[in-house]
Amino acid sequence: MEVIVKENGEEAGRATAGVIASAIRINPNLVLSLPTGSTPVDTLKGLVRMHEQEGLNFSQVTGFNMDEYVGLSKDHPQGYYYFLNDLLYSKVNINPNNTFVPNVLADDLMSAAQAYTDLIYSKGGFDLIFLGIGRDGHISFNMPGAALQPYTHLETLSEATIADNARFFENPARVPTKAMTIGLKIILDSRKVILLANGEGKSQIIADWLNNQKISTSIPASFLWLHNDVTVVLDKAAASKLQ
Ligand code: PGA
């Protein structure tokens, strides 16, 4: 596990963008899985800047949302496909036909989840997954609990996560309570993992995870100890409780 600490969130975001850009330059056909939320914004802006100023080429890149709220369409402004499209896909030369999100509008959500797993593996799995982390240790929407799941599945969001995400919704009561997410095996099958965390609010979970080399379903991110190519990028605030 490589841990990189940057002065502030902007620098951490830029460093993360640099890692993703290098991966695209080395492998123009990169299959990339991307997160949503506040954390990735600077990184996505950095990638757009590199596309505009340095010709970073997304024409052969494939982009996968790692999760989506159940019931939100691709053009719903609080949806996660909309988020990635708005901040990245619409601003670079990625082929929209190579951008994917779980079908959370399907009548049969279990089959839709299986189909998403099959689609990911039909593209060869992820070359690179860029993760955030929740204050409760979730990665993608794999919530802490008695058990974790390997493949794409439905999750009921924790109270803390619903509360954290309410800020994106005009009416907090409208935050969906269920999401479809890739599971831990899909994450661990990714050839490279980069996880970004910023701010004091993430410092406790970062310490709980990185100060103890233990794997527990109570901290889904702790399963990344099983992966041999993980880079964690933190700002100083998120790293402040590291020993
Ligand atoms: P955030 O979400 O970037 O909005 O803090 C992180 C996460 O839930 O993975």
C-alpha cells in the first residue's frame, strides 16, 4: 500500500489525476471505474484540463460508474451517471457508447446487477479503479455490516451515508435509500486501485483502516489490504490521525 500525503485537497486531486492520466497514456484502451461525490471533483477537473491542454486522449477509454442510486435515470441531476457525464464525459473525447452505469430502472434489478457484472468482465475487468471512501469505511456503495458481497448487487445505504449525501438534494427526504454497486471481488480484481480522501472528516476512518493491518467487514476499505497495487492519496487533514 503506497500512501501519498499532499498539502491540501486540490493538490491531492491533481496528483490523482496525474496517476489516471499516466495510466491512459500507457494504455489508451484503459477500462476505468470512477467514483462520484465531492472527493473526485478536483481530479475530474484535472483530467479535463489535461485533455484540453495536453491532448489527453479518451477516445479508446471505457468508463464505468461503480454505483448508482436505484430509480434515478441517466439524466437525473442527482444521479451518478449525470455527475460523471457532466464533469468528465461531456468535456472530453470519450465515446459515450463506452460509458456504462448499472441499469437501476430495470424491473428485475437482480438480473440487471448480474448483467453489469457480466459487462464488466466482458471488457476484461477494470484496469484502474479510482475510489473514494465514506466516513463509515464504505468503498463504492459496499456498506459496513456482517457480510460483504463480491459482485454487483443492491445495498441499503446506511443512515450516516444518507445524511452525508443529503447535501446534494434540495429535499433531503428525497435521497434514495438504495443503490446498485459493484462488489468487493470486482474492486479487488481491478489491476490497479487509487483511493483519494480529503479533509478532517475522513481522518478517523483513514486512521482506523491504515493504522491497523486488519481486514474486517466493518471497514469495507480494509479489504484493499488484499490487493497488491493500491495507492492512497490523502490531504494533510485526512492524514492527520495516521501513526
Ligand atoms: P464524498 O463521498 O466524496 O462525497 O465524501 C465519498 C464516498 O461516499 O465514497
